[in-house]
Amino acid sequence: MSLEIKVPVLPESVADGLLLDWNKQPGDSVNRDEILVEIETDKVVLEVPAPEDGVLKELRAESGDTVESGQIIALLEAGKVSKDVPASAVDSSAPAATVSGSNNASSSGAGNLEDRLMGPAVRRLVEEHGLDPSKITPSGPGGRLTKEDLLSFITNKVNPGSPAPAAAQLTEIATASAVSAAAAVPIAKVVGNRDETREPMSRLRQTIANRLVQSQQTAAMLTTFNEVNMAPVMELRGRYKEQFEKTHGTRLGFMSFFVKASVAALQKFPLVNAYIDGTDIVRHSYNDVGIAVSSPRGLVVPVLRNCEDMTFAEIESNIREFGGQAQDGKIDLKDLTGGTFTITNGGVFGSLVSTPIINPPQSAILGMHKIQERPMAENGEVVVKPMMYLALSYDHRIVDGKEAVQFLVTIKDMIEDPARLLLDC
């Protein structure tokens, strides 16, 4: 029985996805829940597992194709298959014409690209550079050429008939500058590796780039700075962190204090929690705070919903869960949508001060930074205190400078006197 392999249902905010390299090829046997291919969206990478045991019968989409929600990308012939039986003997209906000759390098030339297993991106590189696929050693499954195979070949081998870059450069310079053979000045040779490689941006990186440009172009963005004494929070954390972890099963960090302080400030200055839609101002009665989290693929911003109702333990637990999911690429798309305010902590990477960029359509973002001991004046004396610079970037179209400064001062006051977070004052 043939089963259709479809693109998982994508949320409304995600229009399509990019099909990455297939882990299996037509004729290969697969086990239930084995990952056949991954689909990269603007926000996360989705895995497409096999619904049943069987043999991959046909691919309806190639690596590098843009696919939409519910689109059929492959057919699977369901049923147990012995691994000792050749794939060609199991399913004679597999598209042999597509893979014929993929392991016969002597019969594959630059003019016979259909006999090689190549995705669209690889085929394009072959044609652009006039390469002979038979001279390139494939490393992909089933003798499939990958983009890395081509890039490695292009980088390490100069095409016949083209002068080496260094030689061509020396010839041009010598011809233009030589007055006579006797007066010719020796030209120093270039030493070191000067290779260049080119690779496409991931969908996530493209989205990040587009949104950053959009933020700069559509918002009248300004940044106000302040500094906060972290000693009170550090003392409170040091006093209760062991008991907190035993009671709630999660560690007490600094982020929960800043989330609670931000919520208090957002409720005091609601325009910071609003956004502009055309000629309207949209206000929120809730506080959904996005926490910028680093992942191997780039920065993602999972959202804590209704932070005004969350405890310190719930905030810390959710942040740690999101952090683990980001590292594994498992964050659910619904957790990355929405948000009324964002907090980013460049201090974990050593940043002392920076200007964060607003996450549109939000109107503001809070930037935390590295805690550093600095001499401070207190009651006429110089004392050393653990200080942190804070930065609030805001959209001046909706938030006035006075409100932005007072908003940041409110956060500063809450952090320097954390008892106010409990007393709501």
C-alpha cells in the first residue's frame, strides 16, 4: 500500500519551507518514525518521519525546493522489508531512470547530468562552473553529489585552461609597470590561503536579516541607557538559591527578576507594551515577554505568555526549557509567535553595552549586559559594586523620550530593591 508523505501543517505565520537533503533515496528501506527529510522554515527546522515501515517509492520534491503545508513530497510503499534484499528487487516501480548510472562515474559526464544524483542547488553549481561530475567524488548517500562536494572541488582545483589567479595578477602588474627587463622590480608572491567559498543563507538567517532591516526602516528607533546595582539581587539569590531549587526543581537566575520588573514597568507605562498598526495604536491587556535565546541556527525569541500571572519559578522553568529546545532545534512554532515586549541578554557573551534592535511590530526591547565590578560613589565614598548597563531601544513614534527613561528607571528601581517586586509598589 502506497502512503503519501506530506509537509507537516505549518502555522498561519509561516508561508512555506525549504526542503533540505533527503536522508533516504527511492528504493531504500525505512523504519517507522525514521526521519526522511527536514524542512527549514523561517523559524524552526521541522522533521518529517516515516509513518510506517516500508520502502521509499518516489520523491515528489527535490532538496532545495520550496514546499508548502500539506504538499505531497514523497510516496512510501508500506510493509516490512528485509535489509538483505536489494532495493531494486523489492520495488520494481521505483524510478530507476532517475538513479540509473549514479554509481557509474565513467558513464557520467558534464553533458549527461541526468545520470547523476544531484539536487537543484548542486545541478546549478555544476552548470554554472562547467564541471564534470564524473571527476568529483560524491559523499552523499547512494553516491549522491552534495553541495559540499562541489565547493570542495572548486576550492581545491583550478579549472583547466584558466590561468592561476596569482600568475594572472603577476603578469598584468609586470606588463604595466616594467620599463625594461633590467629595471624590472621583483614582485612579492602572495603567501597564505586566499580561497573563498559561497553558501546560501539559511531561511532563519534570511528572516533575521529581513526583520532587522524592516525594524530599522519602519521604526523611529532610539535607545536610552542606565546602569543598575546588581548587589541586592545577587545577595537575595545567594541566600535562597538552594532552597528555591529544592522547592521548585529549577535554578533561580537573574532573568526572572528582569521579567517581573519589566512587567511592572509595562503596566505602569502601557504604551511601551503597545504597537502601531497603520494610523492606529493597538494596546495589550496582557504582557507576553519574548526572551532572546541563542541556537546553533541563530537567534530565536520564544515567548512567555501572560507573565503578569507567572511566578519566579514558572518563569525560570520555562526559560530553561526553551533554552534546551533551542539548542536541539525543537522549539514549537507556536512558542515563537506573538510577544508584546522582548528582553535580550548580551551579557552572557561578554557584551558590556550595546544597542538592541526592536523586534517588529513591538515598540521596545530591553538589553541586559555583563555584570562588572566598578567603583561607584556612595555617601561621599568610593565603593566597588557589581554594576550592569541596561539599554532600552524604543519606537519614538509611539513612546516619548520621557516615558522611555522613566520606564528604564522603574526597572532599575525594582532590581535595586527587589522587595518592591513582591509588594507591587
